[in-house]
Amino acid sequence: MTVSLLHPLLAAAGLAAISVPIIIHLLLRQKPKPILFPALMLLKKRQTQTIRRLKIQNWLLLLLRCLVLLMLGLAIARPTVRSSLFALDQQAPIFAVMVFDDSPSMTFREKGQTRLEQAKSLAKSAIMRMPSGSKVAVVESSNPIASVFLEKAAAISRIDSLETQSLAVQVNEALAAGVRSLIDQKDQRRELYVFSDQSANAWNVNDSDRLSGLFRDAGPGLAAYIIDVHAEAIKNVAIDDWRLSAQVLPMNGDLEIDATVRQRGTDGDNIVRLIIDGEPRGEKPIRLSEGQAVTINLPVPGLRE
């Protein structure tokens, strides 16, 4: 069977004309118009802000959880940091030097306790509070040589043996010896204690430059403490001068002693006693005011050979 077209060109034109309504349909098609509702815009804005805030909160929560686990791990590991500038581990052993003023003024007694006894009590209390493994060196002003670092029990025993000396020696040299002994311990926790009643004769105020230089050599991280054990109410009575009526006497001769007694500190009643070869030979009560000096006469009759 054969199909033929009488007017093929007209058929082609008709097919082409089909596209005309299609094009018109596309051109006349209605497009949607966007209409903005303020309420919906507000909701969308709030939604965006909420999402952003939740993201930040989630990141912060994640960071805090990581920090908690990190700190827990560090706490279990117990890290120790030792530095000349600071010591984070407050339980690290301490290398301490304790300098004691053992001059005669430390024998002053108040409330049943001498100044040296009070200093020793304070020093032993400080040692007992030191961490385990700490070592202590003891230096006396009368013997300004730093001793070796001792264990806590041995250091307490060494402190118990301290006694005042008859000569007044300045604390400066003992302090310098203590600082020098700590220079070699720069990687350790270091503490320096000085126990003194701060009497004028115990310190050389013109020696500050040398001591400052020693502290600079010791470097940072050295904790120094001056423990003042002076008496609250100073009262000191001294015999400033005395004279004999004669230097040579016959057997059973009579002697007279003139003594000048001076009061320093608060007023008070005092008794001057004369003892010869362990035998009391007389006494005289006196009352002195602040700064007052009185000369008293003590007769000594019948001196034996």
C-alpha cells in the first residue's frame, strides 16, 4: 500500500502551524507572584537565630566535655611542675634554712618563756607543717656557718640543743651564710627563716647592699620570713658600773661596793643581790623608772682570805 500527498508543501505548513498555539500558550501562561507575609518572615528569622545559637551551644558543650575529661586525666596523672619562678605542687619537699639570733638579749623572759625558747617553738611548728621529704639547715648567729641539710626529725633535735651565747654577735653573717646555702638549690622549693628579737645590736644596718646582692644571686622563688620574737613590754635592768672601796684588804677587812643600776623599759621594783663564792652577802630593793639610774652601796664586812 502506497501513501502519497497531493500537496506536500501544504501538509508541512500545517504541521508547522501546530507550534503557533503552543507558543501562544507558553507566552500567556500565568506566573505565580510571591507575596511576603511579615509574620512568616519573623518566624523564619527567629528560626535562623535559634539554629545559630544551638550550634554555638553544642560546640561549647563539646568543649566543656573535652575539658572535663582532660582535667580528670591530669588529676589522675598528678603532674609536678618545679620552677625557680613558681611551684605549682604545694606538696613538693622544701629546702629550708633557719637562722637563729642567739645573742644575750634572747634570754629575756616573758610569760615564763625566753625569746629563744619562743623562737625554737615557732621553728619546730613550721618544720612539722612542711611536706614529707623536706630538709632543714640550722644556722646560729654566734657560729655563722650553714650546716648540712637535715631530715625534719634531726633538724628539730638540732634546734632543741640551741643555747644563747655570752657575746652579742650580729645576725648579718648568719643570714648571708643561709642565703649562700640556698643558691645551689634553685630547682627546689626554698624558704629562709630568721628568728630574732630585732635588738639594735643584733643587726648591722650598713650591710644591706651586700645582703641584697646575695638575694639577687639566689634568684627568684626564694621565700624569706623574718620572725620577730621581741617582748611586748621590755623591761631590762643592768649594772652599768661598779667600784670597790679598796683593791687590797687585810684578812677580815671590810669592803664596800658601789654599783650603778639602770632601768630600761617599764617601771618596776627590783632587788640587787650580792653573792660571793656562792654565799649571799647582802641585798637591796630598789624601784626604778624608765631610763633612771641609781647608785647603791653594798657593804661587805669581814672578808675572809
